[in-house]
Amino acid sequence: APFSPGLAGIHTLISQYRSMVVKSSTELRYRLPHLNNVEDGEKYRRGGYHPIHLGDTFNDGRYRVLHKLGYGGFSTVWLARDANQDRLVSLKVLTAEASRRPTEFKLLRRLDEYAQGDITPKNVLLRLSGIDAWPTEIVYQQVGRPPDLSAPEYLVEPASFSCVDLDYISEHILLIDLGEAFPELSPPPNGVGTPVSYRSPELTLERKASRASDIWALACTIFEMRSGFPLFESFVGSSSEILEEIVRILGVPLKSSHHPQKQDGITIADHAQLNGFTLNDRIREIGMHDQESFMHDGDVASLNHHTLLEPSGVSITIDEANDLTDLLRRTLDYTPEKRLSAEQVANHSWLVNSQ
């Protein structure tokens, strides 16, 4: 039987790893501030990430790096000051291999012809307003001060915007990172790089990417942003594990549904006898098992002041649970053609009633 430690075992493993990192910090050359929150240092190689350091300048000194905003499989993203216009900007630095592909600037001019291809919580943002006037010291007060170290000479943990003053948060939502976008009428034959937990069955099994697979990823993202935990979780990150979770939560597809052929030795039918946690169960546990013990130092106090997050322990209401269940059922249909469109998602009662 495959190794399956369960959530308690995973939490224990993470806690032990954090303790190991903290206790060994005096012996380690580089200490990772938070588990899994920096890029893989092994990717700083020929063809990989470009080494960036705090204080680095680009374009003849116009842009000076202040902090880290994030990273992905094909880039790192940095917060910088534009000296010419005296404003804050983001710099996306592609890996050498990714830089050979069509740029996102070309895609931005023809968005109506493309599917996004990589909808995850990391690629859905709230726009900040009124921050261009921030001096560097205020930037660090709001999003945290980066470590005063010197690798690649060092890796920098992305800034945390979860406790930025709410006065700076607008209602506009941004969808970023078009590195996996593709023309809707000519999808890539080998699929796209959507993380396994957000892949639709047809994308996993048949490598068929489409707007419908984007809608599936959007549904997973909506659930995770509302609940604080992934809808489909995997311990080792394998496609088979995620398919097992999909069948456990959504049930076995009807014979009339889209039924992908076997790919890489796995298919949905392989998990047809599973019983487990249903979608209703997952939704109704939102807020029931919030664990403050896994927050980093100072986060709990910040939650009591102001935050973008819902206070810990607030359970979802029955009405909202019913609306959210309906939305996810209709966006996580096994048949791609039956999933809601983006416009139908935007007009769904769960979103309308929450405004």
C-alpha cells in the first residue's frame, strides 16, 4: 500500500523540520525563514534562475531592488524602485531557458484569444493603491524587512502583504503570470505547467489544456482562497494521488461524462471504489480546524489587529456553504464542456451574495 501519513503526520513532519532548521541555524550557512517559501537553490545554474541581490540595479541604475515579491518555476519577481518616475515597480526576471519563449508583453495585446493556463492562488492578487509615495523604510515597515545577509549569496523570502494597512487595499483583483498562456484555438499538444493539485482530469490524463481546464483550476483556487487549504491535497505531489483525491471528493464520473483514456498507467476508473470526504464535507469544515500553532511568530497578534484573512475559527454559514457547493459542483464537472464559463462564474450567487 502507498505511504499515507495523513494530515496529522504531515503536520508533525513539518513541525519537526522547522525545529530542525531553527536548532541547526548556527551551523547552517543559510537558514530558510519559512518552510517551502523560497525557490530551489539548485535552479541557480546555466539556463536557470538569474542571481539577484537586494540593492542590485538594472537599466543603468534606473531600477533598484528593494525586496522579493515571489518566484515560480520559470522566474523570480522583485519589488524595485524606479528612480526615473519615483515609484514602486515589479521586476520579473525569467530563467535563461524561459526567456527564449514568446514574451508576456505580446500576449497582453491579444488576451481575448488566450486561455490563462496557470490559475492558482499565487496568480490572483489584490491591487494596492497609494503606495508609490512610500519611502523605502515604510516599504519595510509594511511588508517586512529582508535579511541583512549576503548568497546566491542568499535566498530572499517573499514579502508578506497579508497585514498591510487596509487603507492601501483596493477592490481590484489581478490575474498575473501569463507565462503558460496559449491561443484558445491552438492549445499546446503537451499540456501546460499547471501545478498538479489544480489540474483537471483531462489535463492530467490527456494533456488537454483549454479554457475549461482554466475553470477547473479557478474552482480549486476559489476553494483554497476561501478555506485556507487546498481542495485536492497530495503528500508526494503525484498525479495518481490527486486523481484519487478527486474521486474521493467528487465521486466517480457517470458513464455519460467525459472519461479520459489511460495516460502514464493511470485513469479515473482506477479509483472507482474509493470512499471518503465529499465536497460538502470539505466546504462545511471551513473554519472548524484553524490551527494558530502553525502561524509564524507575530502572525497571531497581527490577526487580532487587521488582516486580509478571516479571523481564525469562523465557520462558514449554511447559506454560503450551499452557494459555494453549487459553484464548485458546476465548475468541477468531469465533462469540460459542462463547466461554467468565466462570465457565469462571475455572476454566480456565491460571488454576488458576498459583495
